[in-house]
Amino acid sequence: MSPDYYLILATILFTLGTVGVMVRRNALVAFMSIELMLNAANLAMVAFSLARGGLDGQVATFFVMVVAAAEVVIGLSIIIVIYRTRRSTSMDAASLLKL
Amino acid sequence: MIPLITGAEITFWIAGPLAVLGGIGLIAFRKAVYAALSMALTMINIAVLYASLDAMFLTFVQIIVYTGAIMMLFLFVLMLVGVDTPDSLVETLRGQRVAATLAGIGILGLIIFGIGGALTGVAPVGLDAANAQYGGNIEGLSALIFSRYVFAFELTSALLITAAVGAMVLGQRSRVHSRPTQKELSQERLRAYAEEGTHPGSLPNSGVLARHNSIATPGLLPDGTVSEQSVSETLAARGVIVDAPALSRATAQVFESVDSTIGEEDE
Amino acid sequence: MITLETIAATGVFQVAWLMIALPALVAGLLLVSGKFFDRGGHWLAVAASSASFVLAFWMFIEMLGADPEHRAVSVPLFDWIQTGSWTVSAGLQIDQLSILFAMLITGVGSLIHLYSVGYMAHDDRRRRFFAYLNLFVAAMLLLVLADDYLVLFVGWEGVGLASYLLIGFWQHKPSAAAAAKKAFVMNRVGDLGLSMAVMSMLALIGSSSFEAVNAAAAKLSPGWATAIGLFLLLGAIGKSAQVPLQGWLLDAMEGPTPVSALIHAATMVTAGVYLVVRSHEIFQMSEVASTAVVIVGAVTLLFGAWIGTSKDDIKKVLAGSTMSQIGYMMLAAGIGPAGYAFAIFHLLTHGFFKANMFLGAGSVMHAMNDDVDMRHYGALAKVMRVTFLTFAMGYLAIIGFPFFAGYFSKDHIIEAAFGHSAWAGVAALLGAGITAFYMTRLMLMTFYGDQRWREGVHPHESPKTMTIPLIILGFFSIIGGALMNFWIQEWLEPATGGHPHELTMVPTLVGWLTMAVVAAGVAISWFVFGAKPVPDEAPASRNFFTVMGRNDLFGDTVNDVLVVQPTMLAARGVVVADHKVLDGGFGGLATAFAGISTQVRKLQNGQVRTYALTMAIGVVAVGVVMILSQLG
């Protein structure tokens, strides 16, 4: 089985994640879209691992998962803090980046 | 010549489309809970794909960590915040969806063109040799993690501890005012009663009927009408309140029929 | 014909740079030393100038001792500019021409230093004055000793700077400040010509050293030879106050009188003549350029003489006379090989007698409480014997009285002018007559006639430091011509390429004619100014010649109409253009940018999703560019 198919699949998933970040207003859903992008990258790395005959790709995936776990913890904490103060998880409400 | 179809290919062609479906669901479902569940579907399918790629350890880590822990964490937070407000479908930013779709297509084409062009025709080497070196997939991974990548590993442990501490710090609700005492609370309640006529006592209980006693069942006032205050506003907004008068009517009918039956027997 | 070939420096020539370095060093020392040298600094300056003279004289003796082929010495100093394909090395070229100049500059310069010790005794800023004088001596020596046009240019600018500083030395007088500014600006016009000449040489020949330029001059195309010649002539006109850039010299008399004597009579203003003679190879290649030199010289000699006839300010008469005499030199320099030696000859004798007369005029002014109006003088001959006698030597020299210095040098030029063309000869002859007229007028108004002194003026003879230089210069005014008459042509032959004429002590036909014209000039002057009392106020005159002369032939008016007014008009136009077009344009541009910015600012809407979109588009753009560059 050629890794090409896995890569194309990973690309499609990655793109879906990108589009999700851009179109969904709910911060949680956008956050999940980011997770989807990470997973797409993981899939690609595992496919590379098989194609190249080394386990390094799988190790990298493992590390990505650990980092993703830490990131989710912090990210969700931030979302909760924002929700506490603004009573909303909509990304459009947080337009404080503008002056 | 008939192409040789392997188990991995069959797995791919089943799990791959399902994963894509989950991804589409993630960005298409209005309700965040459905989106999260679509995401979970994708996660599980990716785990299956890992299995087809001879990555058994990652398959289980994916299921346990991602699907089991991370996605459930998402659902917890969803329950905590705004599960009751589905996303509005009206896009507030002009042209955002069209532009996002175009950018997505651009990225898709770019990556497929770039990476696909570089890899076409490469035959996979396979992991048999790598796995066999230390006697298995898990042994091979641990050999790498604890030798070549040991520093990265130690750093991730530090990262996880930092993240845990960070989550605690962020979750801490710091008080601006001192906690109101019992006395202050009662005074506040009576002042509200004096000024606005708010009832100072506790709110009415939810209804306890013969066949329903959930918190979604409103209590009935002595005249038989529903007490709005007896159920949560969230439940009312979601429209899951049990129709208490209808229930009471049915009960009353039962009582009436029982009464009439007794009456007939008496007569 | 003996050509100029330099030999390596030995002996005293190896320290030739000291001639320049000593005055330069002292100038710097005096300028930075503060009050420390207020009391004795001027003697240090005199010593530096004298030391340079001793060095120059020593070298001159050495050169006299050598055979003619081995007299010119080149003293390489250092590589100055090294860039690309050409190198400019700074060096000195001490040949027959430059050593004469060096001796004139340091000799007359030292005498004038000495004179200034007396003249400037009561000036608060004496130390600064002597620093400037030394700076001038150093720069002028660099000018005449340089072996490269570019190095010469440094000295050229240096003397311009010193001239500017000294004309405006009494800067508290607005007229002096304006005169300094005028001299500076008009000299820049000439400098433009010289710098264009140097650049043309570098572009065409690849070098600006005298040696290379002289060697390559014959190969230049006629057009370029003419162009470079005219550029050089423009430089010479500016520096030597020739028509049409003559306007600054008369105003330069605002400076202290020793400055007028040293810079604006004896040395600096003759730099133009030096430049033309030094560049003779180029002028010989171009008939147009050399004829232009003759015309400029002829016009200026009449022009200056005309101004000299109608001024009452003693220094301005002498300034007009200077212009006129330099006109003679330019005329001679333009004639060609026949005239080069005579130009330098006249330059040297003029250096003596004009410095003598300027210093004498300074002595008179000193006695008359700095009054310069000759109508307030009169009958000074008996009161100031030394000044009168030395001045008289200069007077006899300039009008060409037989066997005085000017007699030899000027007659040769007039003869050479007749050899060139009839009109040049007539102009030179006429000039000699007018010179005799106005110099006699000056003598009569200053030293003879009635006393017309203002109240409170008690004329007295000047101190020794002032009279000794006068006596020395007066002596050279007498014998300078006879001393060099038979010798200078041969001496200069290698440097100027001329060949000696047969000279006799017996005047030729032209010589007799000149003497007759000069005698007529003296006689007319005596008839007009000597026979009857001089009016105390300048009589109102409608005479065309008088009015023209009194107003410097309206040179300033011409400048004003031709240059100043158009420049002011252009400046005003530029101001209007600046306000309307440029400011409007840039203002519009700024408004446009502000408008664009306002629009662009809308992109910054603070929405995270928009930023994500922008990032995604950026990723696509960068990726596409990278892939395209890989494909290309």
C-alpha cells in the first residue's frame, strides 16, 4: 500500500481542520479543528514511518500527542476563563485584538 | 493481472472515508456536541488507520488519550459552557466562508502538489525490520524514546507538569469581594422584597407527580396552573419541560374513573 | 628645444615639503593655541615664512648650479587617491617655473609678514591674522609646487579660503563681510572651470599629473583640447579677476592693506597666469583657447586701466591697476611660446612693484588715520620721505620708465603683442599710456599739491618694520627687470617651451613708440591734475568715461542683471514651485496614503478568524512562490 493515499487523506483532514478554524465561531469547535490538524499531521508521520522503515515517525507522533494533551488542558482552561468573564465562547465576541 | 488486495487496503478504504466524514461533520454540525462526537469518530478511525500502518502502540494511545481523555475533556467543557446555545448559521464576517473555502482548496492543492509530487512511486519499506530489532513495536518505540529522544521525553514531562499547574492557576476563581455572610444575604433578600416584591423565600420545588418526578417536571400551583419558577430556565429554553397540566389531567381522569367505578359498586 | 624632464630629488630637495609644511604648521598652531601666542605669535609666523624663503632660495641656488637638463626636480610624497584604474599621487615638482614662484611668494610674503607686524600692531586679532597669512603662504606654495592638477586644485581652494578669510578679516564691517562673500562666490565660478578641466583630464587621459597631461596633450582631439583650454581659462579668469569675473577684486580691498598687497596684487591673483603657462601644452593645441586668453587679457588690461583712471580710493586705483597688469600677463600667456617667459617676467616684476606700492599705500593710510580717499591727501612727499621715495620707485617701474623693472617686462609684452596681431598690440600700447596717466594722477594727488588733510590728521613716517620691506621692495622695483632681462627666457625655456628672443638694451621701434605714449600719458595727467588744485570733492561729471570708470564700468550692474536677478527670479520660482507643486504633490501623496491606510485599517478588524484566514492565504502565497521558483 503506497503511502500516497495516506498522505492525501491526511491532507484532506488537515484542510478540513483549517477551514474549521476559519469558519466556526464557537471557540471549542475551532479548538477541535486545531486538534484535527494535529491528527492529520500525525497520520502523515506514521505513514512516513512505514514508508521509510523507521520508528522515528511514530515517536514524533507520540510526542505530538503529549504536547497536544498539554495544549488542550491549557486551551480549555483559557476558554473557561473567557467564558467566566464574557459569558460567551464565541470567537467573534473576543475582538479585543483591535484597538 | 488482478491487483492484490491486502487487509490494510480494505481497512484504509473503510476507515479513511469515515475519518473524512467525521471531519466534515466537525465543521458542518450546528451543535457543538454533535461536532465533538464527529471529532471522536474521526479520532477512532485514525486509530484504525494507525493499526493498518503497523503502529499498534499509537493505535491504543490514540484511542485512550485522544478519544478517551481529550475528547471527553472537550465534552466536559462543552457541558460547562454554552451547550444550550447552538451556533447561529448566519456568518457575521462578510465573505469569510467563501474566502476560507478558497484558502482551504489552495492549501489542499499546495500540499498534494508539493508532497505528492515528491513521493510518487516510492515503495514503502515496511516496519518489520525495525520492529524486529528490539522484539516488537512497543519495545522499538521505548528504545528510541529512552535513548535518542530522552531529552525530548524529559522536556515533555516538564511540559505536562507545567500544563497541569497552569490549568489549576487558570481555573482558580479569585475573589474580588469578601464572601457575603448569611446576615448580609438575608438583608439583601428582604431589601429586594421591599423594593421589587421579589419573593424572599426559597423557590418552589419541581413537581412530584405520580408518574414523573424529574427536575423537568414543573410544580403546579393550587389552582392547577404551572409555576414557572419551579424549573430551570435552561430546561425551559431547551423545550424539554414535561407538560405538567396534561399529566395532572390524566391523573385526575384516572381518579375520576376510579371514583365512578367505586360509586357504581356502591350503588 | 629643451623639454622638461625631472630628476629624482636629492639633498635639500628631499625636504622641499617643509616649505609648505612649516607655514601650514604655524598657521594651525596659531589658530588653536589661544592666547598663548597673542604676544609673540606674529614673529613665529614671520619666522615660518622666512624659513620657507630660505629653503626656496637654497633650492634656487642648487638649481643654478646644475646644468639646464637636470634642474627640474620631482619630489614624490605619497599616493593620495587610489581607486579603480587610476592613482593620484601627491608630489611636488620643483622646476624653473615653480621655484621662481616659490621665491616670489615666500620672499614678498616674508616682507609683507614683517610689514604686517607694524601695520597690525594695534589689532586685537593679530594672531589670527598671521595664522591666515601663513595659511595663505602654505596653500599658495602647494598650488605652485604641485605636480598634479588635482593637488594644485587643493592649493587653489586653499588660497581661495585664505583670501576669503582675509578679505573679511574685519568682519565687523558689513562691507568687508559682503566683499568676502562676493569674492568667495565669484571664485567658485572659476573653480567650476578648473574642476571641469581636471575631470576632463581624468576622463580623457586617465591622469591629472602635469607630466601625463603634457605628454598626452598632443594626442587630444582638437575639440577636447579647446574645451579643456577654455575650462582652464575660466578657472584662471576667476582667480585672476579677469573680465568677466573681475568684480570681486575691487571689493577685496576691504581687507587689511598687507593682504591686498600679498594676495590681491603680488601672488594669488597671478595664479591664473601660472595656470595658463603651466598648461601651455594644451593651449598650444587649440587656437581658439589661446586666442580667447589673448582677448581676455587685452580686454582686462584696458578695463582695469579705465577703472584706475577715475577712482579716488587709493587702493581701488591700485586694484584696477592690478587687474590691468594681470591682463598684460594673460595677453602674453595667450600669445604662445613667445610670450610665456614674458608673462612670468612681468608677473615677477609686478609682484615687486605692486607689493611695494600697496604697502606704500598702506603706509600712507596708516599716516592718514585709515582714510583711503586721495582727495584728502596731498603734499605728503616731504612728510613721509621713505614712503614717498619707495613709492616713486614702484611708480616708475609700473609706467615703464627706462631701466626700471616694468620697462623690460612690459615692453617685451607689447612687442610680443604686436607680433601676435595688430589689435592686441594697440590694446597693449594704449594700456601703457593709460597706466602712465592714472599712476601719475595717483602720485600727484597723494604726494604733491596742497595739503587737503582732514582735521586731527598728523601724518608721520611709519615704523621701521614697515619701511624696511618698502625699501627692499623698492630696490627690486628698480633692478628686478635688469636683473632678469637676459636670463629669464633661457631659464624658463625647459618649463615653458619657449625659445629665447634676441634682446638688446637699445629700444626697438615699438619700444620708442611705447615710451612716447607713456610720456604723453604722464603729460596729460600733469596737465589735468598737477597744474591746478585738486578739488576736495569729486567733481560731478557727466563724462561718459568718468561715469563708467567710477562705477567699475558697471560690472556689478551687469552681474546683477545677468546673474543675480535671474537667480533671484529662479529662486522665487523654485519657492513657488516648492509650495505649489512639490508640497502639493507630497501633500496629496500623504493624503492618498492616509486614505489607503484608512481602508487598509479595516482589515484589522480584531477578529481571530479573519487573521486565521489571512494566515492561510499567506501560507498559500508563500508556497506558490516557492514552488514556482523551484519550477523556474
